[in-house]
Amino acid sequence: MSHHTQLPTMTETPILIIDDDNVTRLTLKKILHKQGYHVEEANSGEGGLAILEHYIPHLILLDVMMPGINGFETCRLIRNNFSYNETPIIMLTGLNDVASVDDAFIAGANDFITKPINWPLLVKRVLYAIRDRDIQIELAENEARLQHSQRIAKLAYWQMDLQNQEINLSDVFYEQFPTKHISANTFADYIQLIHPDDRDLLQNKLTELYKTKQKIEFDHRIKLDYLDYTFHLYAEAVLDQNNDVQALRGTLQNITQQRNAEALIEHQMYHDDLTGLPNKKQLVNELNKLLARKESDTHLTATVAIGLKRFSEINDSLGHQSADRLLKCFADRLNSLSGIEIAGRYEAQTFVVLINNLNGLDLLKSALDNMQQHLLTPYVVDKQEIFVDIRMGISIFPIEEGNSNSLISNALLALNNAKESINDKTCFHSPEMNQQAVRIRAIETHIRLALENDQLHLFYQPQIDLSSRKLIGAEALVRLELDDNDWMSPIDFIPVAEETGLIIPMGYWIIETACKQIRTWLDCGVEELRIGINLSAKQFSDPNLSTTLDNAVYKYRLPSHCIDLEITESVALDDLDQTINILQRFKQRGYTISMDDFGTGYSSLSSIHLLPIDILKIDRAFIKDIGRNGEHGAMAKTIINMSHNLNLSVIAEGAENEDHIEFLKANHCNEVQGFYYSRPLSADQFLEYYKQYINNESCIIIPNSIASAQ
Amino acid sequence: MAEDTDNLIDYETTDMLLETLEEDFFEVIHEFIKSGDNISSQLKQQVDQGINDIDTLIALSHTLKGASGNVGALLLSDICGKLETTLHEKQFTHISKHVAEIEQIYSKTKNEYLRVFKIAS
């Protein structure tokens, strides 16, 4: 039983034998072959070198004494002429030939075996040599990989001897610089390479390391040919047996690119890509800094928001790229203004300028005038002369208290005012404006929550045929429920919904809810009534309106004449051709069209007859004073007559009392809607109202107490 | 006779070779005898021609020294080595005697190999 551990079989590992003695060569070949090696053989040095031209052995067994070139010379030639120097060469020498052993070493051999050969030992020596070779190669590969990685990571190694201050820097360090003419052999040399501002830092840090023996790391710069390179230095102490610091060593990593990238990212974070100006964030930061410095200062700081008017038109006519170039020119001009602290791009076509140290409002006025004059001078973009118009909104510190955010948003509020104003191109912020903005934001929140939480409700105000006193239909009116059964007035929330665009989702909610309700009533046996749905300007121009409406009518299987679409004069006459187009499509589907609030807008009487409408609704303003103060309702009468001439039916809104009803009847108004018959009713109340109407065979006047909400 | 053949072959070496090479051992011994026959006749030829090519004599004695040593013919290897040393030291007086001795020992060694390992000559 063998106690030996099984050694690996060297499958096909290539070996070259160079020996002129046939017997020895044959023996070696046979033995190694039995061990699994692949053996090539040569009987002379010349023959061996020829084989090496095409064969890379992992080991060479080389006889010393041979005719022709001897073993030493062969060994030297192999070492000098072939690149794979990791191949071990074992020389076969005489037992008593010490001189040969030395010569073999000098010639580049790795080991020797004496003759007569101890065969079992030879097998082991060969195994060891090949393993050494493999380890050498792996080591060399690892070393190469490490060097490669260090090159990629720009990571150099350094060591400094404290005795003589000599410093040893690996090649990677020098490779970081384009110039080949630098070298640092001593610490003094290295210090010369360091940026003057960082020299003390380096000295102090290394002194700290020497004293504390605790590893340190920090960044410092090298200044070369007017360029700065940032290096991250890691350093540790090398201690001797007495625990004294003998040397310092560590790594130096070139992190210039990372630092530059970080700086770029930092810059991009705080600057606008297009114009290069500070962005919103940076404007707030700068204003914060300004305000922090101003504690004891009585001078004024103005935050000026500047908006380009009609920029979207410029965008449309010039194209996106030219419009961008215009913005860039505008920004450049803004940035070159004298007397300003900072100019930035707040968003899209809105810029903000900070003017500091103003010694009174007069100075501000002249600064603004100067600014305006400068910015309004025509621009030349892509060989075209472009005129721009601007609006300005201003908030002033410390006249207004507040932080940077509020100063900027107040300036923006004022800018908004300036944009809407017909007369004032420049507006200063006032506390009222602020309150108004806060109120609008609160309402906006209410609307959003109401949409999410089902707090919108539809109420229905009956419409009655005056001559027959029949219930013809109702106008659906949206109401917003606040908490605790409290209601927000439509006068408050409709304009905000219009402004914020929430009118669109709200409008669709109304269409869906009204249609669903009509279906419910029809299912309860209510006859086909005409329900008025108000369409806002935004909704009217929404391309999805028609589809949404059709879908809801189809979904609830409604006769389309049950739907009465109410539009106002301003909606209708905004783009007459377009309106006629849309209304005709609605008409084709069988919907009824009413013109709401007639008489209050800018109706062009000549256009009314062009519109495919069915009903005119006289605004309550023309009804409410009839009978009071001797008012005879001349306007109402005119509208009724005109409507009839145009073959339109007329509904009078706001009919509240007997006088109104008598007047309207006498003047042949077709229908009425108002408190005289009923306030707006909830869906359930409306059903009750309908039942009573059926029982009485005509509409009754219901007490106000039933209708709880307006 | 027994005493004469005792130290011709180092059986430790041949045992090792046998164990390692198995049947290939016989091929090696064949090669040794082929090589030995050749060198021994060349050596004789050199002496017959009047010993004027010392380098060839050195090379021949060196090769036979190595070959015999490696197959366990240690006595032969030893006397080949002695001839090689003598030639290196340029002592040419007893060369004929040396060569004759090599021939004799080689012949005995060869016969011993043939006999012990039952090799047909």
C-alpha cells in the first residue's frame, strides 16, 4: 500500500530534451513520456534551437557537453533569442563538475541534475520545475493585470525613505502627465510639483502621519504647465522593530477627471443648459446669500421677474432652434447688464434678475428703464431681425419681508399681473396679490380633492314652458361640497378651475354624472327631459369633447335630444368658423344647443344667425330688475323678439317672482328658469319635484326650504 | 568469475529503470548496447590510427561515460570518466591501455546485461 499522495499527471505538457547521447535521450524520453509529458528531442544545440522556432516547451532538459555549440552556449542563445524566458532550463552536468554548475547558472539555467541521473528524482525535479514555471507565469500575469488595472485606475505607488528623503514613485505616476520631462527622486522634488496652495497641506498631513502613525488620505493638486491635476493621496507609516517610523508609503491616484466631472455636474445642477445662466436653484441660493449679508443693511434688494411676451408665437414662426437661439441672445444681453447682482433663467421664457444695494425706489426705476431699453433693442437671429416684448414683476426687500423663495414667487406673481394687465407692463408685488394667490391655490386644492373624493355634486334647476306650465327640462349646475355640509360658491371655484385647467376633468365628470342621472330618472319612469350641460371655453376646444360626450350618451342609452349643450357667447364667437364646425357636428348627433348668458358678452348680432343653435338663454341681469323701479325690461323684450325672428326658442334665467313671470308671458318668452319655480335641486329632490308635477299636471311653486343648496 | 561481474551493473539503477520504464527498459538497453558497440569500436579505431584526435577520444569517452552511468553500468562509466580526465589532463601515455580496459569492461557489461535481462544479442 502506497503512502504517497498521487501527483498530478502532466497531460501533454511539452518538454524539450537536448542531448547528444542517444541512450540518455531515449531514457529521458521514455520516462517522461510514461509520466504523461509530450517530449520533443534534439541531439545537438543547433537542433534544439531549430525546434524552439516552432515549439514552446514548458521545460528544457539540456546536456552540457555536446559536439557543436555546447549546452552553456545553447542556454544563452535560448535566453537571448526567445521571448518566453519563463521556460525553466535544467542542465545535465557531471557529478563532480562544480564549475559547470556555475557556468550553467551564469548562462541562464534554472537548475541542474547530475549524471549519472537518479531517475526517480529526475521525475520529481521535472514536476517541481514545471510547477515553478506555472507559478511564475501566473505571478507575471497577475503582476501584468495589476499594472494594467493600476494604469486604468491611474493609481501609482510611492514610498519615501525618511533617512535620505528619497522617494520612489511608480511609472503610473509619470504616465499621468503629457510631458516626459518630470521626475521626482526626493521629497523636495515632489514638493516642487505640488500646487503652491497645497504644499502646506501635504507637509502638515505627512507630519501628522509621522507623529500619529495613523494612515491618512487627502486630495492635493499638482501644477504642471499651467494645468492642475488632482491626486488622491493615501499614506501609511512603515515601522521598524522598535516601532519607529522608517518610511512612508502609499498610493497616489489621479482623480482629475472625476473632479472635473463632479464640477461639471455641480455646474449643470445650478445652471441652465441652454443659456448657461444660473437656474432656479442657484437663483434661490444667491438670493439667500444676499439676504444673509443684508442684516444691518438698509439698502433695497429688488427681485425682478422678466417674462418674454408672445414667445410661443415666436417659437411657432421661427422654429424651435431659432427660438432657442433668441433665448440665448436674450440671456446674454441680460447677463451683460450693468448694475445687477445676478441674472438667471427661472423657467422657459421667464428670467429673474437680482438688483442689490439700491438707495431708494428712484434708482430702481432708472435701473428698470435701462434694463427695458437694453432688452427691447431688436435681436438678430439667423439673419432675421426679431422684436421682443417683455413684462416685469418686482418684489422688493426689505419693503416686503420674507425669504428668497417668497421674494421670487412674489416677483413672479407680479409678473403674472403685468402679463394680464393691459396698461402696466411692469407690476410691483402687493400683499393683496399675494393673498389672492394663496386663496386661488387653496381653491385649486379644494377642486382637486373634490374630484378625488367625490365632493362634486350636480344640482338641477327646472326649466318650465311658460304657456303650458310643463316641465321641459333642467340645467345641471355643479356644486362643490366643503366639509361639514358647507358649499363653495361656483363664482369662486369655476374661474379657478378655468385658470388651472381643472375645468377639463370637472367638465367630463359633469357629462358622465348628468348622463348617468338621466338614465336613472328614465328608469324610474321620468319622461324624456332636456338636461342642460355647460361647456367651458377650454372644454369646448378640447378635441376629446365630442368622443366623451358620444361615449356617455351611448353608454347610458340616452336619446340625444335629452342633452342640451350650453355655451356662452365668448366661447361661441372666439373662432366663429371653428365654432360653427363643432356645433354642426353636435347638431348632427341630435344634441340641443343653447347660448347661455346671452346679452352679457360681446355678441356680434350679425354672427348669431350663423350659429346652428336652438335656444337663447337671456341672462338673469336683464330679468332681475323687471317691475322694480319702473324698469320695463326693454332689453329682455328685444332679445325675445330677435330670437323669435331667428326662429330660436328663448329661456329667461333668473325668473324669481310673479312680475317676472307676467312680463315674460306677455312678451311670449318660451321658457323660464328661476327661483319662482324652483331653486336648483339635488337629484333626489328633482325626482320628488317631478312626481309632484305629474300629480298636479303642471309645475308648482315649491318652498325654498326643500332646496338646501345653491 | 562471479567476483568480476559483481560490480558491473548497479541493480538499484536498473530496478528503478525497470519499474519506471517497464517494457521500454529493454529498448533502452538495446540502444545502450548499440551505442556501446559503436563507441567501443570507434575508440579501438582511434588507437589503431595512432591517437591523434584527442577531441574525438574525449567526446567518445564522455558519451559512453554518460550513457553507461545512466543505465547503471557504473564501473564502465567510471573507467570512461577516468579516460576522459586523463585526456583532459593531456596525459597520453596509457591511452591504449585505458581503451583496452574499456573494451574489456564494456564487453563484460554488455554480456551481463544480455544474460541478466535475458536479451537476445
